[in-house]
Amino acid sequence: MSRPLPKSFDELVRESHVPVLVDFWAEWCGPCHIISPSIKTIAAEHKNDLLTVKVNVDEKQHIAAKYRIQSIPTVMMFNKGQVIMRLTGALPYPALKSEVEKALQKV
């Protein structure tokens, strides 16, 4: 039996059965494009224990405002609605992977 799709971002991060990695980005943001392949690789490596989503801050300004996204890229991880990781900037893949895996160990 499939689960119904969440009605909102808040519902998604609160009700997901696995932690949710969120990439806050914008089309015009060069560093966002630089970090994107790393996010995709981490999503593939953790496809069974992590849900990865992208939030375009220009299209979803209310979500960006709620989480006080002032600089992009910002990568956050949520577990049952709680923020368990927050990173800002285009970190190199090894640093990003290390922080994601540290956060997953807290779950």
C-alpha cells in the first residue's frame, strides 16, 4: 500500500520515515550548481536511509523565510521535523558527506 503524498513541506519533514536532506538553492546561484552533483551522489549513496529534496528559494520564499535561509546553498537535515544539521556554502564533497553521515548517526 502506497503512502499518500505530503500536503506540505512541513508535513514531509515531520512525517518522513527517514531523515530528510534539503538543498535550498536558486537557479541563478553558481555555488548551488557546484554543490548539486555532491548532493545527487549523497542521495544515491543513502537512497535507503535518506530522502533528499531541493527547495528553490525563489519559488518557495515562505519555506526559506521560515527556516531563515539567508545564504545559499544551505543544506539542512530534518528528522521527525527537527533540524539535525545545517550547512551553508558550497562545501567540497568529502566535507559534505562527512557532515551528512555524522548527522545520520544521531538518528
